[in-house]
Amino acid sequence: MENANNTVKDARKLVNNMDKKMETLSVKIAKGLEASHEAMDQARKTLEILQSRLGKNSPLLNQLDNTLREFSEMARSIRSLANYLSRHPEALLRGKSGSQRR
């Protein structure tokens, strides 16, 4: 019985510890998303300035446009990861459900 109580206490400590770490991780992800949104907004403003100064078929403008699209895709991926982890925090410990274990 004492071993069971100790196991429950240890499990409770682990869950409390993971809750704190998940909160910290959530805050960091949210800050990262906010920073990426700010970076995208700044990139968008810069692109608008360049568009007004460069021709529409400029190689530099096309490259900047592609870079901005990649930033948007990256932000979507980070947002998707943050959403997944908020729904499945255990994935940090166990991996994605259904994955093969070795």
C-alpha cells in the first residue's frame, strides 16, 4: 500500500511538473508567434515600399515575394504545432499517437 501511495505521489509530482512546463512552453510559443507576425508585418510593409519602387517583373521583387510566402507558411506551421500541442501536450513525452515505438 505504501508503494502505491508513493507511486501516486510521484505521478502527481510529474503531472504538476509537466503542467508548469507546458504553461512555459505555451507562453514561449505564443511569444514566438507574435514575433513572427510582427516580422511578417514588417516584411509586408517593406515589400509594399519595394513594389512602389521596382517594376512588377523585377527578380528582386519576385524573390522577396517568395520569401514572404515562406514566412507565412512557417507561421502557419508554428501555429499548427502550437494548436496540436495545446490539444495533445502528452505528445512532447510520447510522440505523436499511432507512431511506432522502438
